[in-house]
Amino acid sequence: MPQTDVLIDRQALVRRHTVRLRAVDALNPLSVGNGEFAFTADVTGLQTFPEAYAAAMPLCTQSQWGWHTTPAGADVKPEAIRYSEFETFGRKVPYLTSAKGQEATFNWLRENPHRLHLGQIGLDLRAAGGAAAAAVGDLKAIDQSLDLWRGVLVSRFQFDNESVTVETCCCGETDAIAVRICSPLIADGRLAVRFAFPYGSPGMTAAAWDQPGAHKTVLTRTAGSRVDFERRLDDDRYHVALSWQGRCQLDEIAPHTFRLAADPGAACIEFVCAFSPRPIGDLPGGIDAAQARSAAMWETYWTRGAAVELAGSTDPRAPELERRIVTSQYLMKVNCAGSLPPAETGLTCNSWYGKFHLEMHWWHGVHFALWGRLPLLERSLSYYTRILPEARAIAQRQGYRGVRWPKMVDGRGIDSPSPVGPLLLWQQPHPIYYAELCYRQKPTPETLAGWREIVDETAEFMASLVVRDDKSGKYVIGPPMKAVQENNDTNNTWNPTFELTYWRFGLETAQRWRERLGEPRHGQWDAVLRDLAPLPQKDGLYLYNDGFDETYTTWNWEHPAVVGAMGMLNGDGVDRETMRRSVEKTMSVWQWDRCWGWDFPMTAMAAARCGRPDLAIDALFIASKKNTYGVSGHVYQRPSLPLYLPANGGLLAAIAMMAGGWDGAPDRTAPGFPETGWTVRSEGLHRLP
């Protein structure tokens, strides 16, 4: 029987899922980091063999602050960009969707700024005689383990019949790594450390190694066992500081490339390497102090948040599900707990040039609130306040009230041009959802005041977007738009089920905020709520869009957005039995190899709300390439997207809901799990709205 509110041995739970590799696995490099900074390593514990991983999952060092902008060419003219005008209920509305005749500007705006690979740190391994550099195939007896409880990566292998041990960790909340390397190879100069700095690139590797003349690496300080570099890439700057223990020599061996070697006879090399947008003061202590800081950071993370344990379950899928839950929590802390909404690939490598998609922020971040880690979500929520002027300008340019939130953005909040992105709608109510999550855990005047402007202006846009149809008398959501599944006809899509449901949730929640603030309900919002179009359905099933009869046949690929209306969302305006049939139909006919990693947990959430916990578990284990969790916990999607963090965040949101419940859930423990075959012990979870 499921159990809840019991004491769980957190350390035992986490450590039984220690990640271990015994061979090179180019799709599963391992990362250390803190949400603001991440370092991804190969089986040596560093970035020794980047070429072996480049085509699978690149080895990058990335941060929330590290971006690069390529200088605009003569044919790039952002000030002259032309918008496409779409017919919208009798008026023309501009969207930046077409590259025709302005390809250079369109592409430059999409690709810039792009997230930057800050620096490659790897071993310089030499065979006997010192001439031949090691190849990845020369490594033997590989044994690498990532201690998730402490955030420490230990890598052991043999090269040239000699042992090598490398310990790697992030220095707690500091954007730095600390490393200890021990091997007999150090004593005779056959093992050293290489530091190399690339030019920026919008590609997946976030690095261009073939343009040494396009950037500068300037030594700004050399004192004893420390050196500092200033990195200059066009108009962008950042700083790197390197300190080491014992007697070592640092030499520049090529442009932007340095070699740190220990004096003859040394057994180990220890160093700390820090990265910052500003000059760096005191560095963290050595490797022992860094490991202590890492352990303290991770112990706080694991013990102050919620926990779910599945030990004792008889369903054979339980151990694998528990592994996915634990490794996903680690990955989300490393990649998605920073001061900006995360990119789909977080801080591991570039996707979409390192930019982030605000419609995906829900899947990256809501789980933090549900798992008792609201402050980690709040770190990125301040972004919405910062970009209010840009969001307001988008709405005004299009003739709407309030704020229209952009889609594909960087830290400035400027919407990237795209045939799809500017037309997307479902990120619009997200900030109201986040505000409600914050208020549930902090129902204070400060929370109300802090979110007031965002909630009010978001609802204003939502109410001004819909138009009353003269024939039906209903408020409708009509073209142009890209609905959740993105494969719809931009100019012929009406009343999509998911968006209608989210509009109801957003406007009703915004009205509650007015009441909490002692203000009257907004008359226009109530008019829209009263007369918003009903959810489209036919033959007892919900349709994706009004009149879209081929929902479950021709168009049964991409996101199964219908089920999100009573999965991710709470089902405002949804009939439970109609949704149950729709979930069952979706499970049976969907092309699961043509969807995305968060579609599986979204379907599980819908099945749970509809009283089918058996289907919820089945949805989490649908056999699909897009639903395969590697040994690292990463979920592969395609060659240009070798990891996909919305899948991990979606899994955590689904598990929190299934184990901790949701508004209106059955009054039993773990209401989203089957009552037989599963022993679910949980503590500290918050209900999903």
C-alpha cells in the first residue's frame, strides 16, 4: 500500500543511484554544477577527449552569464527588420515570422547572443617517451562514479599500464571547479593539464576552435601559484582564475592554450579554476575545501526538499522509476536552478543557440515548487519582472492590452524571429500559474504585491486577445496562432482545447488575486469567463481544435495537447469522462516516436486525474526513443538534442502529483499510483493546483 509523511533515509535513497560508467559513453557524459554554472566531463573526469563526444553530447563549460554576440555584418540591419502582417479579426497584426528578403538579419537575430563554452579543461596524456598523445581508445579499466549525494565525480582508469584517479567537483555555489589528479604518470611529465579557450559559436558545442585570431586571452595577473586571464570576444568579456597546490609550471603552448605541469617527482596535481563576468577576488580553497562546500550544498538540496521512495514495490518497473526520479533531481539542480529560465539542454551544451523557451519554463521549473524547493524556482521568476517593458512593447505593437510574453529569448527578453515562436500562445498564462504556486506556499501581502503587476497585465492581454463571435455569441481564440502541438495551420486554427482551458484558469486565478488584494472583480474578464467558447469535442472525445476531426488519426503526432488540459492543468471546463476517453484513445493511437520527452509525463498526469493510475504508470514507461533515460538520467531526443531537460522536469512534476496529490484528488495516499504493486513513501510534497 502507498505510504506518505514518513521519515525517509535520504542519503541511502540517493546513494543507491550513484551513477557509474565503465566504458566511454558519448551520450552520457557527467556534469557537476550549481544551477548557475556547469562543467561536463568525459570518462577522465575532465574534458580530455572532446572529439569523441562532439557529435553526440559535447563537453562544455557553461554559465547563466556567459554569452557571446557575433558582430553583425554589413547586410545585418536589425533596425530595418520587417514584420509579416496577419489578418486578425478584421485588422492586420505584425509578427516577426518571415526571413524572406532579410535572411541575414533574421538569422543573426536568432543566433545572437548565443551561450558560450567558457573553457576546456582536459588531461594532457602522453605515452612512454612523451611524443604520442593519448587517444580515447587507449584508456583501460575505466571506472567512473558520480556521487549524487555530494556532487563529486571520481574517475579511475589506466593508461600505459599506469593508474590515474581524478576527483572533480563544483565549488559549491561558486562558478568554479576543483580537481585532484593522482598518478605515477605525473612524476615523469607524462600527465599534465590542458586549458584551452575557444571563440564563440551558436552551434551545439558553443565553441569555434578554428578562429584563434578572432578573440584574445590576456594574462592579467601571475603571482606564485595563481594566474588570471581576461577573455575578450568582440564586445564580450569574462574572467578566469586558476590556482594550484604545490610546485607547478604553467606554459602557453599555443594561442589560447595553456599546460599546467607539476615538478618532477610529484604524485598529484590539484587546482581550482573559476569563471566570472567580473575580475575574480579570492578563490575557494583547495580540493578538500571545495568538496566540503559541494557536499554541504547537495546535502541541503537533498534534505530540505521532498523525497519519494519506491523500495518495497512489487511492480518490476519501480527500481527504474526511482532511479529516474533521483537522477532527474540532480540534473535539474545542476542545469535549471539558476537566475534565468533554462534552455532545453540547460548548461550542458547548446540547443537553439543556448536561448531558452518560455513555454518550456513550466516543465523546467514547476517541480521545484512541488518538491519543496520553491526558492530555486523563484530565482528565475524574477526574469518576468525584468522583461516587463519588452513584453508590454510586444502587446502594444500588436494592438493588445497588457503584456505578451515572448517565446525564444535570452536574458534581455527580446523575442527571436521564427516561423513558429512569435505565434505561440500557451506561455501567456504561465506567470499567473507561477504566481499562484508562490502564493500557496507564501500567502502574504508581499507575495501579492510582488506579483500584482504581472498577474494583472497578463490577464489584460489574455482578455484582449479573444474576440466575441457575432454568430455564436462566444469569445473565441482564433488565428493566427501556433497551438501547443505546433503542427496546426496558423491561419485556420480555432479554439484549441488546451489554450481554452488555460485561458479559463488564468483569468479566474487573476480574479482571485484581485479579491485577495481587496479589489473588485474585473468586469471584462468575467464577461470572457462567462462566454468563452466551450471545449471542442466529437463522438465523446476532445478535439485539439474546433472542427479538427482528424485529431487521433492524421495528426496524432507532436504533443498530445488535449490531455494537458486535465493533466498539466486542472481541467477548467473539462468533463472528466470525456477526458478519460480522450486519454485512453491517445494512449492507444499516438505516434510516440514523433513526440517529445515531456509528453509522456503530461499524459501520465492526465491519466492520474482521470482515475486511471494504471495508465499513468504505463505512460511513464511508453517504449519510445524519446522516453529513454540514459545512465546519466538524460533523455535523448535527436542528434541535435541529445538531452532534453523538460522530460526530467516533467517526470518530477508528474511524480509529485501522483505521490502527493492535486486539487480534487481522491482522499488516499499517493492517489496517482495503483493501489497494488506499488509501495510509495513520500514526504514534503506540495499538491499540484
